[in-house]
Amino acid sequence: MIQASVFILAAGSARRFNGTVKQLLPVNGEPIIRRMIRQVREHKPDAAIYIVTWHPELMFPDVNIINTILQPEQLAHSMLWSEPYWGPRNIFLLGDVIFGDRAIQMVLDYTGPLAVFGREKCPVKDHSERFSLSFAYREKESLKDLCHKTASLFRNTAWQNSGGLRNLCLATQPYIKMILTNCVPFRSILYPLVRPVRDFILWHILGGERWKPGPAINLVLIDDDITTDIDTPEDYAAFLEMGT
């Protein structure tokens, strides 16, 4: 059996959560990230678990820690931080996702080349979300190239600090590069005026319904009543109201 390396990405700023380390929010008395660690151990006991973070509160002694020291600019940078520890099968889990057991098993059991797991609508949101990524080691260079491309394309955009795996998916779409690179240069005096218009077009007109990745990435849809991404206090409150 191929051993899996599971990387829990928890190096964000929690800007939309007023600075709270949301990975420690309780679900049925269990912090989100500890719940995730438990689920991984239950479904894949031999997996090596790493937490990619700079938050001291998340540096648990019973897992491996990849200390980024400072907050990475983008999620793509967090993924690249973990490269020295990549093995035959590598799984990235977003640290602020509450996974259902069936969903986490689906992610951990995936054996294809490269896939993103997500859904069209979450139980507490009316829009799409992406929760995790899995890839075989033979896809290492392809993923590295995509991470570098994503970091470059979305630098100095509205989603530099909050795009997550959405940016990685959108970076596979050819129209994204056209819009983000064939615009008024960043150093131009007109950039502050053009950027809001560009970002509005990118998301509300082109990106809103085209979140799915290009053919370079397989898309696996998760469909359950639990799995959801917690971005804001409102998301968390809505999840608790579900009574799950």
C-alpha cells in the first residue's frame, strides 16, 4: 500500500474571521483541526500528517509541523513550503474545512494523478468551494509549475490572500491569464482605477460560474450534508445552527 502524506494547510491570516485562529473552533466539542487529524488517522492510520502553519497554537506535538515562520502571501506558497516532504501520494486539506466522514474517506482513497475536491454549493453557502487536492508524485513538476503560475497571476489582486484552491483552479483557465496580464501594469498610476473593474469582471462575469479547473486537474465533486469551508463568523454560526 502506498503511504500517503497529508498536509493540513493552516497558515492564513483569518482576516475574514477577525484574526481568530478558526481551526480551533469547536465542532461538537472538538476543534476543527483536531477533528480533521482524528478523521485522517481513522481512515488512513499509516498516513504521515503535517500541519503547515506559523500559528504557535496549531503546532501540536503529535503531528509533524512545517513552520512557515511568517504568513505566506498565498495558499500556493504554503503548498510549495511542503515540497521537501512530498511522497508517493500527497493530499492537501484546507485547515478551516469541516469534513464529513464520507468526504474525507473519498479524498484519502483517491489514487488518480491530480484532483481537486469541491462542490457547487456548500450547506451554509450559496456558492462553490474547494476543500482539498490530491496528487501522485509523478505529477510533482506539474503541480509546482501550477503553484508558481497561480502565485504570479493573482499577486496584487483582490484574492491574493483569500483565493485558496479557487485560484489554483482558475489559473488553469486560459482567459484568466489574458485578463490578469493584459491589463494596465501594476505600477501605472491608472492601476488603482482599473483594478476594481478588472476584478469585478473576473469574478462576477467570468469567474463566478467557471470555478472548475481546466483539463490539467481532475474535478471530484463532494456531495454530503456536512462538508463546508468556514470563512467567516456567519459561516460558523450557520453551521452550528444545522445541528450536525
